[in-house]
Amino acid sequence: MSGSEYEIASKNNSISVGASPLEVIVLSDKKEDVAHPGDDVKFTMRIQNNASIPLREVVASAKFNGAHFDLSSLEGSGSLNDATRTYTWTAARISELERLEPGRSVEIPFSISLRNGYAPQGVVQKDIELQVVGMAASATVPPELTAQQTIGTHTYTLKLGGVLNLLPLVFYAEPSEEIRNIGPVPPRVGQETQFTIHWKLSAQGTDAQNIQIRASLGRGMEWTGKLSVLNTESAPRYNSQTQEVIWEIPNITAGSAAPEAIFQIIFTPASNMAGSQYTFLEDIRFTGTDAFTGTKLSQEFRTLDSRDMADANALQNGYDKVRP
């Protein structure tokens, strides 16, 4: 195929392999037939002559159903009709289509990118399916059939996977009323300063299930046990043996009010930390399951440190470094 090789995956798409004289199968390189916004997708349309006679002047086409297909990115040897969202090949472009012998097949490669994002702000879209409808037609009709032309079709369905977003924030001047922080800022060696961590979750393009967020406390940080949650009944817990904060949420509905956890920690800088920046959380990571596609959702973050403080003018005021 044009001198290139790539794995073709086509699970969960029904392929009818009956006695159709002109058999069409559309395949993609996406495992489990799942893609995400911004992905490049490679397709192959395979056309086979199952008739007893040659099929002449075969015309092949692929129609793209779904707004996430970026037609401007389409690559291949066909001709695009933007109005009908159809990509067409004839014998002028693919010589094998001039006369497709009995039992012979031809494979036509093409690729297209998916648009970034899911929907405009305020519009909820989830469980999105995209389709490529492959079709081949020939004016040649086998003698055993009564038709004006021989046609084969196959619809390939690609599921658009969702994404789980985590927004981690840290405050000294806690904006909510449930928790108040005290202590010197910038922090001073040997003195306690309280901070609050916010974890805010949201799902796009899908509902998410079995979500777990984990993070380790940084050097000099301690868990106070003060916490609050919004839009969920699940609260974070602390494992004192591993110094990990763990938050488990059964499910999140796309477009719903974002679950948020707020928990307090105390920072007591050691003498060898004077003049240095400091870390609140290390190894922040989360996992979950896309409820639509069944695929795993996961992400890892860098540490949440003093440069990430959300307080107004925190960096300008020198909050990010320990004072002696």
C-alpha cells in the first residue's frame, strides 16, 4: 500500500461477508475502533470481486458522517466533494478499478484528522459516533443478478472517546468558607503555615467511571484532616503509611457540575529549605474508565509546588520561597 505499512484494527464493527458480488470493507488503524479529538486516522477500503465475471469501471467512494471529521486534512488519491462530504476514486486514479477480475481485490488507503475539542462551551456532547460509509459500484451486472448495476457497501463506526480533566490548585487565602488557613507567608523555617489544595474534576465527551486520584505529600507537608467536597459525596482520604492522598469517585456525568475536593495541609519548613521553593504534592495521577468506549482514562501531572499558588500576586509577594 504505497510502500507503507500500518496495523489495521477493526473490532466491534459488523462486516457482512455474504455472497455480495462486490464486497466492501472499511478498516482503520484505531484499536477498539476508538479515537479522540485531534487524532489522525488511517483508513483502508478493501473492494473484492466475488462475482464470476470481471467487473468493469468500478467507482469507489467514502462518505464521512460526523462533524469531527476535518475534511481539509483528507489525504489520498481520490477527489473530494465538500457538499456531500464524499471522497471518490475511479479508474483514472486507481487503474485496478478499470477491470476487477473475479476473486481479485484492491485496497485503497486514505487518512483524515479529527477536529480538536468536543463542543462549544455550554453545549454538552457525549457518546459521539463517527461513520465512514464505503461504497463501490460497477455497471457490470453478473448474469445471475437482476439489477441495473452491482453495488457493495459497508459502514465503519468510530467511537469518539472522552477525556477526564483534573484541575489542581493551591491557596493560602482559601476562597471557600469551610476552611481557614493561618501561619506566616512566605513560610518561615520551623513555623507552621496552612494551605488548602483544590482538586476539581470534569468529564468531556463521555461519562467517567471508577475514578481514582492519588498524590504524595511533599517534604515538610502534613495532613490536617480538614476537608470539604462539592457536587459529590466522595471525600479524599489519607494513608499515613504511604503519605498519599487518595480520592475515589464512582462516576462523573459529562456536563454536570464538577466534583471538587478541598483539603488542608500544614507546611513546616526545615532549616535546609531556607531560600528554596517547596512542593505541596508529588506524583499527582489519576485513572478512570470511559463509560462509552470502555477504554482507560489516565494522566500524570508534574508536582504541585509553590510556583502554582493561585493566590493573587503570590509570586510577586515572594510566597514561593521559604524564609529563614
